[in-house]
Amino acid sequence: MEFGLVWLLVRGLGSVPRPVARGVGRALGSAAFFLLGRLRRVGLQNLQIAYPAWIEPRRRDLLRQVYRNLGLLLAEFCLMRHYTAAQAGTFIQYEGLAHYLDAQAEGRGVLVLTGHLGAWELSSFFHSLAGHPMGMVIRRLDNPLVDAFVNRMRCLHGNRVIHKDDFARGLISAMHAGETVGILMDTNMTPPQGVFVPFFGLPACTASGLAKVALRTEAAVVPGFLLWDQARRRYILRFGPRLALTRTGHGETDVLANTAQFTATLERYVRQYPEQWLWMHRRWKTRPAGEAGVYEWQR
């Protein structure tokens, strides 16, 4: 049943003109804000952590924008299997592509630091359309039929999926082959896979695998996000400068320092585009030993 609903949604939104699909997606996102109360409460709690000086109406208004943007992302996901490079190029453009190309030219692999910000599903798809297929580290979806269907769409133009249960081996192999892999690094983790680093001023348990692989393989770490630019009325696939790694020779210290740097980089982008980040994720769920939970009201 779940697979059938996903298939109908993709077929339905994917068969109408893009402005219509985006309009429907925006409406679905707006409706979800009111219907999904539990997620709304998580989003408001996270915004209170990140922006304690904001008044409640301002946080609610921003969260409504987040839901509308998620609806737009849903529409783009349903449409993207029909896109050609020329079509996508009319509403997506690169910024800072040279940062990525220079890192790729070194031949030691590129780790794209990214997150659930902007149109993350469309970013790797467009990059592959433009002739730069890449790997994506993802978590398997609970429904295997939905998982296979979604991954087929993601990989239509040469992308490939690296599942989290094969994370280390797959990532190291890709870097040794000089490939590119994108890693969503803004989800809650648990030790020992995660370490605590600051995120919006509060320790957040964060995946340390990106730092470990980068230190081991000397692959380049480049921030990359597909962001909606309202002034230009288009998406911008923005690559930032390569991040310099801390290398003191002390393994755990270096992993912690670089994970903190990657998280701080992500935070800067989120602060610039707060209406485009997935605030409904329980980012601070895992707490340091002895510290009270952030989402105790959900128990």
C-alpha cells in the first residue's frame, strides 16, 4: 500500500506542468504544517534552541515556510525523472563549481559536505545531469519497494547509492577510486558512531565518519548545497571552498576537531537559509551522559 501511494504521487505530480506541480506541493506542505502536530512541536522546539531571542510567532512563521519548501521539494522529486540538462538549467545554476572541479582534479576523491537543506534530493540529481555522477550515503527506507523505487529515480543518470550499513568500506573504496560522494551530516547519531560537537550552541551528537575517512584518504572535503534564491527565482547549486583539515597526529582529537568544523560550516549555511532546513528532525535527541533530554515532552 505504501509503495502504491508513493508511485501514484510520483506519477500524478510528475505528469503535470512544473508550475502546477509546485503549486500542489506547496499546498501539501502548508497542510502538513497543521496536520502533523508532533513534527510541528519538534520544529518549534528546535527553533527555540537555535533562536531563543525570537518570539513565538516568528518561529511559527518560519516553520510554515519550511513546510512549504518541503512541499516544493516533493514536487521537484516527482518531476525530476523527466528533466534534461537543458530543462533543469533553466531554473538551476551553479555557483562555485570551480571549487568542486579543482578538488576533483586532484584525483583523491571528493567528499561533499551537505545536509537536509534546500533541495537536497535534487542536488545530486542535477549534478549527475550536468555530467558529474556521484555516490550518496543514505539510510535504507523501511519499505524495500519504496526504497528501490526512490533509488532508481536518484540514479537515473549515473549516481549510485552507498547505504549506511556499508558506509566505511564503500566510502573508502570510492575515495581510492577518485570518486565523489555526498554525505548528509545533519542528523542525530549515537555513540560510538557520533561525537558531541556544538550546533547552534548546544552539543549535538554528530557522525564522525566523514572526518575519519577524510583524514585516512586525504580526500577533499567541499561543502555543497542546492538552495532556492528568491531574488533570482531559481535554485543555486553552491559549492564552497575546500575545507582545510586539522592534522595534529592525534586521531581522536583530529576527528573531533574536524567534525566540529564541518558542523560549524553547515550551521553557517543554515543560518543564512533557515527557512530551508529540516527543523522537524530531533537533531539534539542524543544527550551527553547525565544531561536531561531535549524532547522529554514527547515521551
